Amino acid sequence: MASVTRYDFVVLGATGYTGKLCAEYITTALPTDITWAIAGRSRGKLEELAKDLKKLNPDRRQPSTESVQFTPEDLRELVTKCTIVINCVGPYHKYSSPVVEACAATGTHYLDVTGETPWVREMIEKYHKTAVQNKAVIIPQIGLESAPSDLVAYMVVTKIREIYSTPTYSMICAARLKSSGPSGGTLDTVLSIWDKYPLKYLTESRTPYILSPKPPSFTPPSPRSFLARLFGPFKVSQLGLLTTAITARPNQAIVHRSAGLMHDLYGPRFSYSEYMRVSGRLSGIAIHWALLLFAASLVFRPVRWLMRKFVYSPGSGPTRESTEGNELEYRAVGNADGKSGQVLGRFKYRGGIYYMTGALLAEAAMVMLKEKELLKKLDGGLLTPARLGEPFIQRLRSAGFEIEATTL
């Protein structure tokens, strides 16, 4: 029997918008001794991408190309050739369930950058136990959703344990994002997910603890007053003026899953809420109501059809030039449970958010590749970015991310 090619990792969907950015980051920033491949449906596009990558770094080992159709047989053959699959094929609810299934069944580690909580919920329900049995570490939402939120929350609760020897009671996070806009794939996902799942399933998936294996036995009080819940803006010491954030739902679900998976660290009463930082009350009210109306309008199929006429096509997105000056910052304040202590956490990245996503994927893959003892402790399953812990944070700091936690 012919020997099977063994890659450290495969970038699946490498010719798409996010996949290309991840492949470029690997080419320019990761060690030159890794063995890797780019994979997708079109061999011609893959070969063109390989030529472009060679121009970026002629001296490094270039990736192999793997043409694959999304049949169970093709996917299983592909994932058995590698240690880690970096999956950039979205919308994930449309195309990527068979990829997760194949990785869970074969013990292949997996990363993606979905923000689709209903789909992640479905994957947990279907494949978490299989992944545990086969020791496949599967981490969805390790891009903009939800690595910054998850890692800053992890830093804060770790600091509270270190300083106050107590779990964390509550945490509020404020996101500030200067961006050139979403990619076509992101917008297509927002619109198409309504065609995939029933309204009841989508509504349930918006609740903060829907992914948590150990939700709290009580409902924590909202940090917002009735008027703030109605109109949007409210003030928080150390964080400023906040309003409703579009990324809050998926991020809260992942942070609470981390809290359930690391129950002893976070504590039984931990709660996390996320908002957007704004410069004024009028803009905060406008953002709050715009998001409410946008979410309500998605219920109607004709509205979704019309919206598709005005978005980037999937596979496209902001140009590199248009992302100059972009930056992202997440600041979170956590309260020690039963004590008066507080900790402030910060996660900051300067640059386009999709370039950041490529870096997050590649650096997480390197943690999985190099930290053998960590993977043994994780022991498989549908996990979260925070489960990669301090090794992941240290790699990101070395890559230019600013991540810290300090007492107040």
C-alpha cells in the first residue's frame, strides 16, 4: 500500500477570502519547517494561490495542493492526511458539518472561524462525544467571534484567582472596533442561517448559556437598567459609554461554554455580558435600534432576498489598502466573587480584522502542533479558544497582539 502524505496542517477553503489571508500569514510568519497543504474544490485556483504564496516567501517550503469535493469519502481521506484541519469554508452551516464529522471520527484536530451559534450548538449535540472518544480537539469560533472575548475573559478570571484566591462573579466587556466592513462570506452567513434552522432553534441559540455544559442555577441580573435595555446606552466605570453589540450573542455563548468547561476556575456564579463602546448617546441609541430592526427584518424571506443584492459576494471582502488604520480592542472588568476586588483585562489588535483572523487560526494551529502535553490534558471534544490557555496567549503576544490583565 502506498504511504499516506502526512501534513502538520491543511488549510481547507484556502482560495476563499479568509483562507487566503490565513495561507499568507502561514507563508510569511510561521516556521519554515512545517509541512502543510492548501485544499479546496478547484485545483486550478489552488495552483494559482500556491504561485502567489511562493512570491511572498520564495525561501520557505511551499504548500502542497489537495483538491477535494465535500463528500464524506473525500473529506475523510483528506483529514487522515494531517494533524490539524484549519477550516475556512463558510457559511459553516451549509458546508462544514461533514468536515467536523470527519475530524471527530478520525481524531483529527480542527479549527474554524464561524460565528454561527446555532450551528456550533448542533455540532456539540452531534459530535462532542465522538470527538472525546477519539481525542479530537475541535475548536470553532477562534476568529473575531469569539477569540478576543474568550481570551480576555480567561485572562481576567485567571488574574482574579491568582490575586484574590476566589472565583469570578460577573464580568462586563466593551468592544471597540474600527473596521472596513464585513466580508461577503460573513454577510451571506447572516442571511442564509435563517433558511437552515427553525425560528425556535434560532431563538434558543441566542440565550447566553446555550452552549454551556454547566449553566448557573440562577439568572444573573442585567447590568443595564430598564431604560438602558430599551434605548441602548449606559455607562460603566473603567469602560465608558456602552450600547448593544452585534457580536455579543455568539461571544457570550462561547465565554459561558469556557466557564462550564473550566468550572473550577471561573466559578459557579460566573456571568459575562458584552457591549459596544460608543462616543455619544445618540450614536448608541441609533446602533441599538438599528440592530434590533435588522434582526427583526431577517425573519422575512423577501427582506433577506433583497439584502443579498447589496452585499459582497462570498469569497470577497475589504482590500488590504482599505484596512489600514483599522484596530480592535476588547476591555473587560471582572468582579471577584464575595470580595471587593476587580480586574481589568485588555485584548488589542492593530490591523484588519480578517488579517487578525488569519493570524489567530495559524497561531492556534501552532499551539496544537507544539504543545503535546496541553493536548493530552484537553482530551478531545468541542472546546473553546480559551482552552488553549497561556501558550496561545504567549504566541499571540509575540505576533503583535496586546493582551493583559491588571488589578483595579
